[in-house]
Amino acid sequence: DTAVSQTPKYLVTQMGNDKSIKCEQNLGHDTMYWYKQDSKKFLKIMFSYNNKELIINETVPNRFSPKSPDKAHLNLHINSLELGDSAVYFCASSFADRVGYGYTFGSGTRLTVV
Amino acid sequence: AQRVTQPEKLLSVFKGAPVELKCNYSYSGSPELFWYVQYSRQRLQLLLRHISRESIKGFTADLNKGETSFHLKKPFAQEEDSAMYYCALYPGNTGKLIFGQGTTLQVKP
């Protein structure tokens, strides 16, 4: 019954590999987001999709590519992983016209690049 | 520039003591502000929104437009309040929340 679910919860991989993180929400929201929480716990938006359309693309290396097959899913693919990509990645969702009500977050994916 | 500042990285208090987690924002329009809480290694959860003027788990926050602040307060801290607290700003029509750097609240027995 989890509202926003992410998989996997933990991901340990070597430098240079390609990996994907998946996110699904069952709240009927039309907008989904990816945030990165770095080692200092700073939380920064990476991408946002509204009804499968990319609407926010912050300054993120193009090794990161989001994909939204439908409005309930937003995946994050990362190519050529680097040590600096180690972080916790949070997915979130909301209604586009009600962001003022806040987001609902997933439980996060802890990515460790070795 | 739209920005949220939480000046304290760590706030440590004893159980039963009052708590105030500071948050200042920079935004020229009418802000919508939030507090989120993240318990150890868990998801961020919405604690409260300024538009609701509610009290959740004994916490309150008042928007002070003159001081551009939205400090989070609780009169008597409990050990279970220990967590990371994030203040967030929705600048309106941008589609994104802007988060502060977070403050770790540590409540000692």
C-alpha cells in the first residue's frame, strides 16, 4: 500500500557501471520528481516530469537520464557511474496544481559507488 | 534568488526543553512554506504547512513575512523528536520545492 515506492532500496556498484532506479506512485499524482541527498544531507532537485513530460531539468550531468513511461512511473538511469554519484536518491510526487500541499516522498535509494 | 537557509546544522537539547529550529527564506512573492521531517534512514515526511496553521506532534510554525522566517517550535522536546528537519519553500508556478540544508535535532534523555 506504499504511496511512493522506489527500488532498489540499496545499490552498491563499481565505477563505470550503468544502473537504474525505479519509482512508482499510486496516489494518482500527475507530477513526479527526483531529488539527490548528498553526504552532507543537502537535498537538491534533479528532474521533474508532469504527465510524462520533462518540466524541470536542473544542472545535472547528462549521464543521468530520467524516463517516464506513464504518469505513475519515473525511472532514473545513470551511465558511467562515478564515486561522486554516491548519495541517496529520493523520488517524490504531487499534483502539479497543488504543489502547495507538499510532496509525498519515497523511502530513498542509497547508491554507493566503489 | 529563491533560497531557504537553516543556520543550524545541529541542535541538541534535553528532553522537556523548548525547541526552536530556525528557517529563513528569500522570495519576493507570497511564499508557501513547509517543514519536513526525516527520521533515521527513512523517507521525508511532511510535518506541517504554513497554510494549514496546524500543530502536528506538538510542533508549530508561524510565518513571519517581515523577518522572512518560518521557525519551527515545540514547547517540550521528546526523545522521539530526534530527526533531521528540513524547511522548504514553494515559490509558486515553478513546480519545485526548494529545501534548506536541514537541521539535525538531537534530544537527549
